[in-house]
Amino acid sequence: MSNLTISDFPKEITDRVETPCYLISEDVIRRNCEILDGVQKRTGAKILLAMKAFALPKVFPLIAQYLHGVCASGPIEAQMGREEFGREVHTYSPAFKNEQMARTIEFSDHIVFNSVSQWHTHREAIAVSGRNIEVGLRVNPGHAEVEVELYNPCLPGSRFGVNPEDLEGVDLTGISGLHFHAMCEQNADVLTRVLASFEKRFGHLIGQMKWINFGGGHHITRDDYDVELLCETINGFRSRHNGIQVYLEPGEAVVLNAGVFVTQVLDVIRNGVDIAVVDSSAETHMPDVLAMPYRPVLVGAGQAGEFAHDFKIGCISCLAGDFIGTYSFPEKLKIGDRLVFTDMALYSFVKNTNFNGVELPDLTVFSLEKGTLEVVRRFGYEDYKNRLS
């Protein structure tokens, strides 16, 4: 099981780290990867780590034991994938400048373009590079069930992917595959409907391709995820299309429940409600809390009113709305208390900023199985200064 349990992040570990800190479990990552590898073995699909969700080179060797490579969003991620992960690198961006393309070519095995015009702009550079790069096009599958519009790539007016009419009369010689991405933290039943729409819109082109990339958003390691349906869906698609290679590129599924965020109460104040001020920031350390928005799970706490004492968890930036949320506790919070937020490996430190001069949290990796605890990176003033001068 990949579910986070208290035993995965025992108090003796969360109490040892300095705060604020992202605490990453190698043991949970390995369990997730074993589930993903089971899908690979049952279907012949190749699974990639989406670096936009998680990019920590310290644990890349562990993940690379199971997954076939990474998907990158530009030359910087592609370079890290090549140098630190060491397996396949697939790179996609809505658009590339010429200098970005030169670096992307250097580090990528697959390059996926967002439009025919982008492909035509850069195909000569790929052809003369001397590298055996496979080229793909991102297409709009025409169906998505993403509830939050901010994350829905198939909304009307979306900039992501070509439509069937964009490819009418286009010579696709040189295109090896098609890529679609239309999911976000969803189950296999959604994939079946997205895939049906993709095949209806682009089925006439699949026979010309070597591979199809089903994108990310597959919550494969979640407890209630229907792995059987996923495998049936992939195998059915491959049998319909002469065993064509299938790729999936989840991010969250690789590190689901593999990290927590540890922060400490610095002050407790009263302003109509009880407020605990912590040594971290939603704005800089947990930006999706404000952007989505969502309310992360806090170990030992409940919904407002569930326990005896409600507290708003406030943060240290100057943003007036820099609150993580309102939680209830069996006992009143006090200065020095540690709070542990769950499922904080994904889309967390990859999005961090130094806005307001707020210090970045430590990155710490541990393994209960190996008995190890290591601070991978501790940030300071020079990290802030070097970004600005």
C-alpha cells in the first residue's frame, strides 16, 4: 500500500529535523515505484517521472531502478534529467526559442512540439544535430474532466495541442508519436473516456506512429485507483493498434504520500479567532494552497469545529492572505509546537520562491528501512542573493 501512515513518518523523525523542512521518504517512493513497475510489466507501457511535479536528484537513482526516464518542460529540466536520472528524456514545451532548442536537442531523446509551426521552425536543427531524436506532436484529445479550470488543458481557448483540423493536409513524415495530456489526479475510468475521444479524433493517424504518450495526471498509486482497469485499457489500446508503444508520465503517482512538510509555531495571537503563526509560508512554500486552492491534511488535526480548539494557521510573509487554513485541535496550540502537513513531496519545493526574503525550507531525505536521515540541501542568504544579483 502507498497510503501515508503515521508509521511512515514517526514523531522521532519529524522531531529531529530543523524547521521548516520538506521530509522525503525513500521507502514510500520505492513502494510507489513498485506499483508503477507492476503496470509496466503487465502492459509493456513505459512510465516516466514528470519532473515538473518532483525533481530531487538525491532520489533519482532509486526511481531510475524502476521507471524508464523523465519528462521535462524545457532545457533546464532536460539537462537535469540527462545528468542525474540517466535514462530516457522526453521534453515538451508550448514553444521553444532557438537557443532553448539547441540545448533541448543536446539533452533529449524525444521532443514533443505543441504546434505544426513549432515543429517546422525547429525540425532542421534536429535533423542536422546528429542525434537520434524522436519527434512528437501534442494533440488536444477533445475531452477532459478536470474540475479546476486552472489545470484543465482542454478548455475552449486552450493553448495546448493541435486539433484534427490543424493536421489536414499536413505531411507528418518525421513525426514518430502523438502526445495528449488531459488529466489531473484522476482514476482510470477518466482515462478510458479521454482515450476514446482521442481515438475518435486522431485514430486515422495512429497507424503512422511508433508511440502514443498518454500524458500525466494518472493517480496510479492512490489506494482506490483501479489498476486493473488501467492495465486493461492500455493492453486493449495496444492490441487495437498493432502493439504500439505507450508512454505514461505521472508526477504525483511517483511520490504520492512520500513527503511531509514540518513547520513550527512561532507565536499564538488572538484577533477574533485564535491564530498560530508558523515559521513557513503558503505563498512561498505551499503555493498551491492559495492557487488551487486546497487545504492540506495536518497530522493530529481536524476540520474546524471537529475538536475543541480552532486555529487559523498563519504564515510569515507580508501577504495578508498568507494562511494555510483553519484546523481544530484536541489541545490548544502553543509556541514551539510542530505541525506536520502530509503529501508534500509533489508540486511543493519545485514551486518555491524567496518572495519577501522568506527562507527556503530544508530538503531532507530519510529511510526507516536503512536507518538513514540526510539533509540534502540547506538554503541561505547566498541562494537568495544569487537569484537577484
